[in-house]
Amino acid sequence: MSRRRTIMKRKTSILALVVAIVFTLGMFSSVFAATPRSSQDGNELKVEKATMDYMKQAEEGKYKTVSTTTVKKWVDNGDKMVIIDTMPADFYAGQHEPGAINVTFPMTQKEVTKDMQKALIKAVGKNKDKKIVVYCGFVECPRSHYAAKYLVKKGYKKVYRQAGGIGAWMDAGYETEASPAA
């Protein structure tokens, strides 16, 4: 009976997460500039596919997903965490979430190097119980997936991939920071 309850809880959690992500994705219009988001424009299947791909990646990577709104609350509350921006350095320099650390990751798994992995571990530190939020540029950007997946593989327990990335952050009207290019 407890196995059955665990399976039901897992299915309920996944369903709730899918609904939350679909809702979040629908809220951020410019994030979907290239991928229309409503049945009014006839592209609901593209939205569904993006959502399902995101969820499949999260399941494969064994990390948690988190909404932009929740990350903003964590920032405002002063939660102890590390925020990793996986975009290229020039994008990071132009704008990033407050307190984010830049560790560039590529668009394909093949391009991930040992140096990138070492830089990521150095940025997050040795505490494997620390909350870590990883984001990239937009909904379908895989950079944050590769980084989050690697952190979980290395034993970090509280790894979150932020849905929508910096695009969702800016669409919500939240403040960003800029840094001089490295």
C-alpha cells in the first residue's frame, strides 16, 4: 500500500508541476516570441511540447524545477543559495539576476568540457546541501539543464532549474544587475 501511495504522490506532484509550468510559461509573452503560446494562435502543441521536453529533462537530470516567482521570493527573503547563470559571459555582463554567478555552459551536451564542470563546482562550493538555482536565457535553452544535471550527478541535493530563465525574470519586471565583461 505504501508503494502505491508513493506512486500516486509522485504522479500528483508531476501533474501539479506540469500545470504550474504551463501556467508560468503562458504568463511570459516575450519568452514565447518564437513559440506562440495559446490556442488562439493555433500553436498550443508547440507550447505543450516545450513543457513536456522541460519536464522530461528534469526527470532525466533528477533535479527540481522552480518558478521565477519562487526564485524572486527566495532572493527577497535573503535565502542562502547560489544562483548560477549559464549564459555566455557577454550576456551575463549585460544583465543577470541579482547575485548570480556566471558559469557558461554550452547548448549541447557534447560541448560540455571538464573545465566548465570544474568552474561550476568551484562556483557552488563543497556544501552539497546548499540550495542551488541554475538558469539560462529562455524556455527551451538547454544550458541550465546540463549544469543542473551535472550538479546532481556530483551529489548536490538541492538543485533547482529555473523555468524560463532570465527572459522570464525580465518579463516579470524584476530588477537585473549588470557586470563589466570579464
